[in-house]
Amino acid sequence: MSKYDIIVLGSGPGGYVTAIRASQLGFKTAIVEKESLGGVCLNWGCIPTKALLKSAEVFEYLKHAENYGLSVKDADKDFSAVVKRSRDVAGGMSKGVQFLLKKNKIDVIEGFGKLKTGKKIDVDGKEYSADHIIIATGARSRELPSLKQDGKKVIGYREAMILKEQPKKMIVVGSGAIGVEFAYFYNSMGTDVTIVEFLPNVVPVEDEEVSKQLEKSFKKSGIKIMTSSEVTKVDTSGNGVVATVKTAKGEETLEADIILSAVGIKSNIENIGLEDVGIAVDKDKILVNNFYQTNIPGYYAIGDVTPGQALAHVASAEGILCVEKIAGQNVEALDYGNIPGCTYATPEIASVGMTEKQAKEKGYDIKVGKFPFSASGKASASGATDGFVKVIFDAKYGEWLGCHMIGSGVTDMIAEAVLGRKLETTGHEVLKTVHPHPTMSEAVMEAVAAAYGEVIHL
């Protein structure tokens, strides 16, 4: 039996980052992976979707070249080539993870890992043991009883990335990040897209003003949106699909070639031996303490299988914290109130901290500032004036409670707010920090100025 200090089960952005940090700290480390190194994020999620979205963005530029004083005749797309580029990007990233693991002298064990008692893992019949076993098995597309995925006419995100033919009509059920990103991609490619959302607003976790702006931008692009609506029945017996949608006004029937189910995720916790070891689970999540220890000593869990936000950067941060704690370092628990969320449609969405509604519900006396990109010189020059930056401060102490952005490139801008909140920056400090002009990022300073009644360019 091979013996290690640490074995990580799963090689997604939680698992491989955990393994590398463990190796850096001097632990003899192995990682178990049943499919492709990099997990869903690198192979089927974060990275290849961004490649698809980039192709869509470039195609949009070509279609609207005259807005920039340019002439492009007969601009068209090759759908299969767009998909191939995305797969090539994913393949390159997976090879990159392979290189990093090798460079850090981490043993890669290929196969399906199952936990056993006594700090052991069985991988396809061969046993391995470790002083510490870290579960990082991630999640997959969740299925609704009324929306069973067949992989052909009712699909999840995996199939949506590698369709052989572009559908003429598509229904996207769910308007979280996955739903709106695919809605934007397929609409840009020329597919007739309808979004069906159960809740009253699209991107329901975001600030309401952000949700309304995205809805406005999407409708302008030709995407149909049905909120407070639910798909109750799907008929796949014909050439395409017929969906029965329950709305506030009654039932409606929609026809399409394909339905994309984007109604959330399901943790990969089945058949990995949790019950055999006695590891506690509640509501589809493995229960852990602040440093990711389960109720059974020597077994840990990070990422989408635990109750924190199901985001790649959260899984990575949790894994690093977990092994640093094992190494005896003095580490602080992760602040889940300061985790940025990003959606990569056009316009992009990025946010951190409380929404305006949440801040009011918590009883804060708040100052709110908003700066539209329509008043930004850089946004006007770039032809990207949709959206705004919105900031929320505690009126009494100047604490930065939340920041919400929608517009071009905002996923690259949100880190300023995350860092500012981590350093307990006040509104006045942001206001007196000189931002470069002309940039999209100066909209943050302008929004803060608006909150404090000092805005110049509005």
C-alpha cells in the first residue's frame, strides 16, 4: 500500500490548488482524478465557457463594425470552429495543470476514488493511505423532476458546450451565471433564445438594479425573458421540444430545438464512501468546521461539496487554508461575506458584499452611490456604455458594505472593492485615491463620490 501525508480526491480548482500548496509545505502528496485534470472548471466550466463567450464578443464586434467607423462585409461564424477553439483552450489548460502537478512532485492517481475507514482510499481496487484525506469532488448540473436531461433535447452545461449543430431556437431554464452566459452566447451566434426564470428577477442573487439592467440589455439584444415562470412539463416526442410554462398570467407553450437546464448544481457525494466512513452530510453538503475538517478526524472537504459559495476561487482559497492549518500555520477563517461573484455575459456582472436591500434589512443607515457608464469617457470611446457601478456604505462609520457592477470588463474591476473591504477601507479613502483617466475603473471612484455628494461628472 502506498502511503502519503496528504491525498486529495478530485483535481478541480479546489483539488489541484490544494495539492500544490500541500507539496509546497513539504507534504508528500497525491491527487486522485477519475476523468480529466482540472475538473469541471478547466474542462467544462469556467475556462472553455469564457472561450465561447470571447468568440461571441468578437462576432458582435464584427456585426457592429460600422459603429466604429469600419466596414466588414459578410461577417459570419463557423459554429463548429468556435466550439473547437473552446475545446482546444480547455485542453491546453488541462495540460498546464498536469505540468504544475509534475513540477511539484505530486503523484497523480487515475481512477475512481472511494473513501475507506482508517484514512484510506480505494482507487479501482488499489488501496492508498494518508495522514490526511481531502475531499474535493465538486458538483454537476442539477436535474429537476419536471426537466429530466436526456443529453440531446434537454441538456446541461456540458452538452451546451459541444453541440454539433447550432440550434435555431433554445429555451434556457434558470438565469444564474450559467444560464445567462449561455443565453448570451447562443443569442450572439444567432439562436432565438428564451430565458425562463422561476424568481421575479434574472440573476436573482444580484442587486435588483443590476438584475433590471441585465434584463434591459438582454431584451435589447433580442433575448426573450420570462420571470416568475416555471417549466412544468416537457414533451420531446416530436422533432424538437415543447415546454409547458406556468406564468403569473396562466399556462404558455413554447417550442424549441433544445432546452438547456441551468437550475443549479448537485454535489458529487454519491458512492465515494462517505457513509462507510461515517462523514456527516446535510442538505447535499459535507459538514465541515472553519478549517474544513469533517466530523471524522483525518478527513476534510472543500469546494462545491461544502456549504460555502460554489465558486472556483472559493474552492481554491478553502484548499489553501485547509492545508496551511494542517501544517500548523496561524491562519484566519475565510470571510464568506467578502467573496466576489462574476458573470461573464455581455454586459458582465461583478459584485461583492451586501445588496442595497440586504443592507437595509440588517438595519444599516446607508449611503448609496451610482455612476453610469454612459457618463464615462472610456466607456463612450469603447462603445460600451451599458451599465453602472453601484456602491453601498454605512453612513455612520464609512464601512464599504457592498459593490455591484454591470458593464464591460467589470469582472476585472471588482477586485478593487474586495481588497478595499478586506483592508477596511472607508468611502473617503476610496474617494481620495486617485484613479487613472480615462479608464472604466474610475467609475468606482465616481460612484463613491456620488454616495458622498461629491460627484463631478454627473
